[in-house]
Amino acid sequence: MPRTDAVLAEPRVAAAVARLGRDLVKRSVTAAQQRARLGEIAPDAVADAALAALPPSATSLRRVLNATGVLLHTNMGRAPLSAAAVDALAVAAGTCDVELDLASGGRGRRGAATVDALLAAVPGAGAAHLVNNGAAALALVATGLAAGREIVVARGELVEIGDGFRIPDLLVSTGARLREVGTTNRVHPRDYAEAIGPDTGLVLKVHPSNFTITGFTASVGVAELARIAGAHGVPVVADIGSGLLVPHPLLPDEPDAATTLAQGAHLVTASGDKLLGGPQAGLLLGGPGPGAELVAALRRHPLARALRVDKLTLAAVEATLTGPPTPTRAALDADPESLRRRARDLATQLGAAGVDAHAVDSVATVGGGGAPGVTLQSAAVSLPERFAAALRAGEPAVVGRLEHGRCLLDLRALPPGSDAALAAAVLAVGPAPRKG
């Protein structure tokens, strides 16, 4: 049996130690030695077995090809970062001038370039601030403007999103009291006007994000709320959720930051890892004048320090805003006919290798709490159901969806450059064994 220190000194194993750390590699070597003692492998195969059992990186996270047809899949980390954002992360990962003025050698303004990029991307915004996610942005606003006071909000907008997270629970946890107005399906301007009083801290408009109510409904838009609340000197805060900064033709009903501010909202809160296509972050945007003053005050609130984003987030958000179109934007703007051609090419390649594969039309969705009810034309490769579990176990893992007893690999959320990896993953599973 080879000694542990001898195996660890073997060049390939030593390289793994440098990459993954000694403890992890040593555990793998010890496990391989035990297999050799049990007769499962030969003693001279210990190094090979130890290396084969090691993960590709020091993180337990695995790369996944998102073939579900959900562009922003929460369980897969929502928006994939652009190459520009990934490069920016590499720069920020070391020591950098995140809070240093290199010209003077003194302290610099943290995140100034990222804030400037955000302001440039949102016409009409007078000020901006970043926190660590969308819920944090709303929590900061509620704490700073309404702790010990009332938040006027429509009953139909007190929503629950993923994993049981509820907007009303978040708001109450800040010390604010909720003044619910209207009914689940209908709210009118008079409901808000009658509820606003001396104890009102803010009027809140929440985009439902991941559901729609249809039929006998009524709601009050931001412009009307701004008129009603403005008569009382009360700020209007709009939580638009998905982080769409400007209108998009495929998402006519999705609120965007620029339009919402133009309609009179004092503050807009949103997420950075959804339609913006960046890392997890909370965006806080103020309109000119009073809105900008509110952002400045919230930036100095004690809670803002606890919700501060790190240098990696600042770098990735800036690159997302100033760099080329993000993967999310590319997926949203994908041409359906191009998707069909890709599906046909993949099906032909796989079929030539004996795989039961067919190109089919498909329907994709935005996901991530964005654009509920909106469907996007797409195309997919249809495979036997058995491929679903086998592809999830591969490297990289591939996650599709099951429909009518078939595994569909939808291409809308996958860039064309991933087609070769997708085909290789399917071919690694192989065709069904022949009977007899």
C-alpha cells in the first residue's frame, strides 16, 4: 500500500493540493487507500482513484446548462453573468481601488463608478444606491421612512414570493405598521386618499411579479398615487421587482425604472440579478429633487452599512451596465427561427449517433418573478424521459423539463456557444441499449 505522504508528493496529486487544498485531497487519498485495502482497486491505482474522486474546483457548486426554458431560474442562480462581468470579478477579487483615490492617495467614494453607470442607464434618475438584494432595498426604505409609522399599501399587493418569503412580514419587521387599502382584486384612488394621514410614512406600490389577477379588477397607477400622496407631502415608493431599467417591446406590462420615475415615484426598488442580468443586488433609485434627497438620507442610515454590497458586486454591476448585452438580454431577444435551426441541427447530430432526438417548438418564460404570464417562442430538442436524470448527473449537469413523457432541452436560455457542450452531454448518456 503506498504511503499517504508518497501519494501526496506525486506531481499530479501535488498539483491538486495546490488547486484544492491539502485537507480535501488527503481525504480523497485516504478513501482510495481504503478501497485498495478492500480489494476494490489495485494499490498502484490509489493516486488515479483519488484524483478521479476529486471535485473540479474547491466549491461544491456545479456548472449547470439551463435547458428548462426559464430564462431567470431562481434555483440556478437567476441571471448568468456576462463575460465582461466575470472579467470584472477577477479584477475586484484582488486588492483594488474600491475605496481609494489613486490620484490623491486618499479615501475615495465607494462604488462611485457603479452608481454613475446606473444613473446613466436610467433616464430621469437623480440618485442611486446599491444594497445586497431587492428585499434589502425595500427594508432600508421602510426602516428609514416609516419605522413607527404607517405604510399605505393595497391588499392585493401584499404578496408572497419564493420559499415562503412575504412582503408584509418584511415590512412589519422594520417597525412599520401596514395600512391596507382596497380588496384583494380591486383598489381605487379614494381608498388611498382616505387612508393617508399624519402618521403615513410612505405609500407603497408593489408589482406582484410572479402572478396575475384577471377579471373583475381595478388598481391605481403610480402617476395617480403620486398625485394623491403629493397633496399630503408623502413619498411614493414603487417596488418593481425584476430590475427592468427601461421598457422592452416583449414585456409591455412589466414595470421599468425609468417609466416609473417619470410617472412620479419618489423611489424605485428592484433586483439586480433578474432582467438587468447582473449579480444579486438591490437597486434603489430616486427621482430628481425630493427622490434624490431621500436616497441621500437612506445612504447615511445606520442600516445601510449592514446592507452594503461588497467590491465583487460593485464590479459586476458596473460591467453589466457598461459592457455588451448580457446573456439575459440575448436570451430575451433571441430569434425563434434561429432557435429552431439550432434545435434541428442538434437533433440531426444526435440522431446520427443513434439517439432518439427530435426538434420541436417550445414555449419559454422569463422566470425569476418577472413578466408573469408572458410566454416566449422557443425551440427544444426532445429526448426520451430517461435522459432527464442522467443529464442532471453529468458534467456539466444539464437540466431540462419533462412534458408528455419526453425530456425537452429548451434552447432559449442557452447561448449558441453551448450547443457543443449540450450535444456532448447527451452523447455521454448514449442511445438506449438494444433489446435482445
